Amino acid sequence: MKSFDLLRYLKKWWFLIMLITAVGCLGVYEFISSRQSYTATAIIQYTNANASQGRNADGSKIDPTEITSASVINQTIQQLGLTASTESIRSKISVKEVIPEDEQTKKETALADGEEYEYHPTIYAVSFTVASKDATDYARNVLDAVLTNYFKYYSETHVDSELFPNNASNVSVANYEYIDCVEILRNNANESVAYLRKKADEKYGFYSVRSGYSFSDLVSEYEYLTQNTLNDLYAYIVNHKLVRDHMLLVNTKKNIVMRYQLQIDSLNGNIAEAKSIIDQFGDKTLDGAAVYSGDRNADGGETQIVSDVVRDSSVQPSGNVTTTYDKLIQNYADLHARLIDATIVQGQAQEILDIYADVTQDTDPRSAEAQWASARIDELVQKFTSLYDLALMTIDEFNQVNGADNIEMKNSIVVTEKLNLKLYAALSVVLFLFVGCFCAIFLGRLGDFVDYYLYVDKKSGLPNRERCDAAIDHYSTTRLKGQFTIICIQLDFSAMSRNDGDKALRLLGDQLQYVFRTLGFVGYNGAGRFIVLLENCSFDLAKNCVNRLGSLLARTEFARFGPCIFVGVANSTKDNAYEVRALLRLSIRRCADAKARQDAENAKNAAASPLVSKS
């Protein structure tokens, strides 16, 4: 049987090794991928003054679950153009408090001593986990968008809850009177300017990268449209007395004048009463500051004087005398402010009534004046809408920055994988490469055993007749190429005992294998006949190998059997025979001729070589 040869097995079954390795690694990859997940994580910290007490900037309790609120998630989905549902995104977000080690130590110490310990976490780990089918960038982008929208939400909810006035985009002559369109746009612009000025005061120098505007720039734009274009349009409408429905306009303005007159009368009464209370309060304070019942309020102030003043009024005292007096003054000022506003609105309505007093019919909408005014109104609405969009963009970025001022990102977003795919891939390559090599060795050795028991002659140790036939059949399918040589060796063991014959077969087989193992096929065809098939072997090389074989046999125990082998050599080029069976027959015939010559010489020995005849 062939000796154990690791390299031979690996070389023969290399494709099986590669196949097992490839299939195994692919299987591991699919298995790992089906269970893989990616988690994007960021650490945030609430940094406002009240955060250590568990409070937001507005005093409300910190609630990190707002990060997964519908408003934040929906904004994220819309912003990234996702097809996922709100709940599917929310379910993958985790918010966990992070307690510093020193605080954890304090807590454990306090609990061990039986003391109460209260700690309001300000640091939280926010994570977003996705399945393997989603990319790493997807996890990072979603979490980044969620936190960005949360910062904006936090600013709008807990820092500044005042909303920007709605856009007057539906203003048109089809819906309103000409002059009302202008008034609506003017009021909307004034409200927007007031809001933007407040924002400018909150964070001086803020500049939006996205819109390219500061709050001061936006105020200037609104004021320019109002003071120039809008006022010019108002003057044009008034000068031409443009009106869609004269009767409706007049009646509407009359109702406004009457309604606000009632309000003005009521306010004047309240102002007079408030003035009287303030005057009485001052008199009693000066004349009888030392005359009181002795009762004190919660702040320690004397309440008798105030009680006397306001006993029958709607103004009830609270706190000390100074506080109550301040409230009386503030109430008086508020009433005056409301009176001024009501007077202005009434005056505007009365002014329009006076302007349109001599108008008896509606303006023809097909007139040049009406069409010009309608076109200017539509144009102004578009300009205000564009400016409104720029303002919203600026406010949106401001809210993000403002939220970030109260919530700090402690680190950049880090994405980690649940399973180390590279590590498992490397391990699977090593594992399945080992398995493949083991299988190759197993199959190779198994082949040796099968080959030995089925296709090896046990006496000579060479491939048997079946293998010889298979080798011959292999070459019989095509014409022989180049120099193909066949050597036929016949062992004559007729004069030997059984044991000597078996020994001669073994010795001859061993030496044949040694000499020709690297040159070609060597087999035992039975009845003492050995066949050697040599590709790309010249006749001279074959003769040299035969001579070497004789020399080797002469130095072994085989020499005692005397001249008992006969050799026949046939070469395709030398003999002009390119069919394997024809070449084989020629070598056999020459081997038989050599034996016949030996028989004719009556067992004459050939000096020191057992080769008695060669051809």
C-alpha cells in the first residue's frame, strides 16, 4: 500500500478543500448576517441651570422619553424620506440614564447607611438599533436626525413656546376686500416683526447658515415690504376707492365701530374706577399710615388701609402694601393700553367708512384699476410667503441651536455591531480550511486503502491487471504523441519454489517502483509479466533505466535466482508505432524473443547482470 503522503492528498483534493472552505464560510456569513444588528449610540447631557434638579429650562420635569415622541419621529421620517412607520422607528430607540461612578458610590453608601439618596440624572445614552439588512450609515443618519429634531422640539417646548405667526398665504381678492387684504398682510407683518425682534434680542448676532439671514435681516425685509410696497398699495386702493361689495364693507365697518365703542365706554369706566382706587390708596396711606387694625398678611405687611380702599372694588389685595399698590398701577396701565388699541381699531374702521361714504356701487373687477390691485396683492402675498419660508428656516435652525445650548452632545455618534463579522469570518476560514484538509486526507487515505485492496497485487506490491488494463485503455483513445516507450519485463520463476517465486516478485516489484516511480506507470499484469508505460521517454533513456534496474537487482538477494528476467522495449518514434496496443504487442514479442534466445543458449549467464537479453 502507498505510504502516507500528506502533500499528495492535499494536492489531489485541493478543489474539495476550497469548496468546503467557501461553502462553510458562506454559510457562517449568512448565519451571522441573519442575526447581525447595528447600534448607533450618542451620549447627551441636559445642561440648563435646573438640570441637576431634574428640571427643564422652563421648570418642567425632564422627560427623556420626549426623544421618541410622535412629533420628533414624524419629523425625522419626513426629513429623511423614510417609508418606515412611526412605531417601527420608536421601538428601535432606547434611552437609558448614565450615572457617574462617584454618584453610584454615593448612592450605595447612603443606602448602606440607611439614608435616603436622591439623584436626578442629567446624562443619557440614546441608541438606535437596526437589523443587518440596514446599513451602518442608516443607523447613524436616523439617530442624528432624531437628536437634531429633538433639540429643536426641546427649544420650542421648554425654552420658547411662542409660535411664529401663521402665514397669510390665503389672502386674495377672491376671499377678502381689497383694503382688507392689505390690512391682513400689514397685521401679519407687524406680528412677525415683533416675534423676530424678540428672537434677535434673545441671541444677538445669530445667523442662519441655511437661510442666509439673521433675525435683524428678516425684520428689515418685513419692514421694507410694509413701509414701501404695502403702503403704496394701500394708498392706491384708497385713492381709487376699490371695493368688491360696497354694502358688505360698510356694514362690516359700522359693526366694528359700534362694537369697539361699547368696549371703549366700558374701558373708560374701568379706568375711572381704577384711578379712584389709586387716589384713595394714596390719601389713606399719607393721612392714616399709623391707623390700622393690627392684622398682618403672610408677608408681615399691614392690610387695613388697603382693605378700606378696595373693600367695595374688584381689586382685592394680596401681599404687602407695596405689592398691592404696584398691582393697582399695573392694572391701570393695562386698561389704558387696551383703550388705545380699541381706539385705533375703531378709528381705522371709521376712516374706511369716511373714505367710502360717497361710493354707491361696487368696482368692476375687469377694470384696469381692479386688475392692477389684484395683481399687486397676489405679488405681495408671494413675497410675504417667500419671506415667511426664510423666517421659518431661520427659526428652525435657531431652535436647534437653542436646544443644543440646553442639551449637550457628549460625543459623536458611534455605531457598533452586535457580532464581529470579521472575527467570525476569519475563524470560519481557519475552521473550514482545517475541515477541508481533514476530508482531503481522509479521502486520500481511504483511496489508498481501496486502491490497495482492489487494484494492487499483494505479491509484487504493484498495480494489478485491472489497473494495467485501465492504463492501457487510457492511452488507447488517442494517437500517442511524442516519444512513448513501453517496457515489458517477464519473470521466469518456473524453476523456483513457491516461496522463492513470491520473493522474486516482491524484490522485482520494489526495484521497478524505485526506478520508474517518477517516469511513468508500472504494473503487474500477472503470470510474471510487468508493464512499464513511459510518456516522453526516449528509447535510450528507457535502456539506461533497464540497465540501472539490472544493477540494482544484482546487489540484492534477487541475484541468487540467476538470469530469470527478460526485457522487451518498444518506442513509438523508433518503431514508428503510435497506437498503444500495437506498441505493447511489439514489446511483448521482443520480450518473448529474448527468452527464446536465452533458452537456445542453454542458460548461459551474462557476466554480472541478471539481464540475459535486451532488445
